[in-house]
Amino acid sequence: MGTDVHCKETTKDHQIALPTGTVTFLFTDVESSTHLWETHPDLMKDALARHDRVVRGTIEEYSGSVFTTAGDAFCASYTSPHQAIEAAVTGQRRLAAEEWGDLGPLRVKMALHTGNANERDGDYFGPPLNRCARLLSTGHGGQILVSEATANLLRDELPAGVQLKDLGAHVLKDLERAEHVYQVLHDDLPATFPDLRSERPGLDAVDHLAAGRQAHAAEQWEPLTLP
């Protein structure tokens, strides 16, 4: 896939009952897959089949619903952000444990975002999907990124061994509101990556984002505290 995941150009599973209301989305994408197909077409056939089994199996193990696939990318939905982050961490650990042979490590980037999306005919529509896709496009293979909406819901109940690293505010392509981004940390996963593929917002945007966070926290809970 390229740097963006477009979940409308997909294979859909119309037989599943999708979560509705407030939904946590998990998007995944193989990094540099076009180059890998060009240089190792025979190896990629087997590798992608194993990748698909690992990713789909892990998503469903944690009660997620795969609603679309696009090439080597998966789009899944969860009623619980806790199940979503556990699926992401477990999926990365399993992919890292696979033997990829001469192909080298198959690196998959992942992103989590929570919001209210419209479900129709086995698919979702609305801004949360765009935000999750844009968040995913800023990441790197092996990295799990989390939006602030999802981080707020996870803050008191992170899975054992999981922490969130504050990466600050970032401008996502074509979206007016900057996003405060977090990276998932776990002892079994890489912790160091290049800078996100995004721009940092100007001071006015940072102030606006901070004001929104403070107002939201004052209404619903005390300020977010994460490592």
C-alpha cells in the first residue's frame, strides 16, 4: 500500500455485525510493500498470506471486526479501545516473531482512533475513519500510534506492560484540527523510530489544541497523565 489507506476501495465482509456508536478503529498497513513486491514477488506471496493470517487472526481473537481490506491493509473496528490496543500489541509481537527469510522483516504500521462513525451496509463512513487513516500515514513499520481520543479512554486501564509515549501535536494531511499523538511502548516492541511523517503545528494551533484538551478534561475527568 501507499502512505494512505482508503477503506472505500476494498474487499468488504457483509456478513459481520459491526459495532455502532462510539467505535475504536484499528488500521494496519505493510510498509514499503510495493517495493517488496517489485523485488521479491515470489517471496511476497507466501509472506503476505502469513501476514494476513496473523493480522486477521489477532484482530478477531480480541473481538474485533475486520470490515474492509485494501491490498495488504486491514481496517477493523472494536467496541472497546482496550481490546483494540491489545490486538495491536499482540499483532506486532507475532509479526516480529515470524521468520521472513530472505525477504527480511515484514514491518507493519498501525494506528488507533476512537470516534462516532456512521455504519451502512457493512462499512463505515465519517471523519473518524479519515483521521485514523491520516494518523496511520504518519507512522513507520513496527510502530503503533494512538490518537488522543483513544489515549484518553485508555489512560487508567492500559494492558500490562504497555505505556504510551507522548509525541506531541501533529498536523494530519487535509485535516483542519491538529492531533495529539501517542506511541505505544512495550518491552517486546521497538521503541525508537524516525520522526513522524507530518508537520508540527504552529503556536496558534498548539494553543487551540491545548485549550480544547483542558476543557474536555474539566468536563469529564482530571488531566491526562501518561508516561
